[in-house]
Amino acid sequence: MTPELWVETHSYLRPVAELCAQVDGAAAGIGVPDARIPDWEDYRADFLAGAPLLSSADAAVDLEPGGRMAAALIERLAAGTSSGSLAAEALALATELRREPHVSRRIADFLLGDETVTLPFPGLLRYVGWTAMARFLRPVVHGFASWRDEERWLRRYCPTCGSLPAMAQLAGVDPGRKRLLSCGCCGTRWQFKRTGCPFCETDAQRIASVTIEGEPGLRIDHCESCAGYLKTYVGEGQETVLLCDWSSLHLDLIAHDRGLKKLAASLYEFEPRATSGAVV
Ligand SMILES: [Zn+2]
Ligand SMILES: [Zn+2]
């Protein structure tokens, strides 16, 4: 399965697919500075206490080069021939950012959720910024996954960046089947309990599932306690397409029509009536 094949059978996703392809294409042309891999033992105490890696002073991952990549990506999109409103919005954002002192540091703080940092076009900046930052962080995310004992985390937020999940995945077969949560920002996947809601922690939570006709690999799991839902990829091997969030924006529409709440941390916003999948 490729994004192109997916869009052939889900033509209403074409606008969002094209936007993602433009941003990913521009990002691929930007050099990736080396990220310093933390000394994992320095971070162990914070990890056991539930502090995400990127907010740990002991792990001391410097995100400033990733912020610099994000600023470079915005400039590239602003200068490019991207279609639709992307080039115009990227140009307006780039113009504003050129006036900001310490812009790469501020972008990094903004992406990590520092609410004291206000920057223009926050939706576009979050989407484009995380596209760049995730590329910068890839070796760190990879090294962290090798070191981390999943059984010692099992928390509802991302062990790397602290975001709530964008989606979930059921991987493997019973009795060893695992439920992973997937971060839409930094790309980390981490293990979570099989039958729990990542959005509320009441004892009353019950998870129900909605299967989608014609989409055997996808379903909507929702909590009968808080009405939050999580799109879930059932299977392995098609993560690139089926865990990327934009490829299942039609499930968000189904969930919306059922009165369920989007509590997942998504970089994509959609208009309930426009299935063309307006983003950011
Ligand atoms: Zn994350
Ligand atoms: Zn819940």
C-alpha cells in the first residue's frame, strides 16, 4: 500500500494528500543536523517518574537545530511554487518569523507546548514545524525505543514529547497482541493497556468499537465514559499509510456524526461538512 494507491480509492482525501506531499517534499530538501543522543542512564530517573524525554533536563536533548530546520522549511515553502493557500500562508508566516528574535529556540518551545510562546499561524506552524522536528528527532526516537522498557511507561502521553496520541495500533496476534499509541507529532509509538481510555482515567471507562465497512484495517475505538475516540489501525506493515492520521480523516467525520469527541492530538483539522479534509 502506498499513499497514492490509498488516494485512488479515497479521492476525497486528495487535497490533504497533496498538501502533505508538498510539505514532505520540501522537507526532504533540507539538511538534517545531527541530534545528540542522550546518555540514557542520565534520564532513567525522570523516565521512571513519567517525565517525557524532551522535557527532561537530565536528558538535555537540544531542540534548537530542529527549530532551525522548521524555520528553513517554512522559508522553502514560502519561496516555492506550492499551490493553493499553502504558499501564501507560508509566506505570511515566514515574514512574521523573520522579525522574531531567537526564532529557532522559540519554535522549539512552541512545539513542545510552551504556552508563553505565541507565534502567528499556530496551526500551520505546528504542522510544518513538527514535520521538520520529527525528521531531526528520528535517531533520538529510534534510540529511545531501543532503550525503553515499555512495561515501565504505559502512560497515556508520548514518552518522547508528551503529546496525547493521534491514533492507536493493535499489533500482533492474541494472546500476545499489543495496543500501541501513536504520536502524531514526533512519530513515537508506545505501548498502552489493551482496554483503557487514554483521555480519561475514571474507573467507569468502557471502550467500544465501530468497524468501518470496506476498511478492514481501521476502526474507531471510543470511550463510553468521556466520549473521546481514537482511530485504530488493526494490523502491521502498513503503518506509513494507515497510521498517518490524514489517511483516515473520513473516520473523524464518522466519529463526529456519532457525537464522539476528538480528544486525540492531531496536526490536522477537518471541517465536519467538507470531507476534502481541510488541514491546519
Ligand atoms: Zn511524541
Ligand atoms: Zn475516556
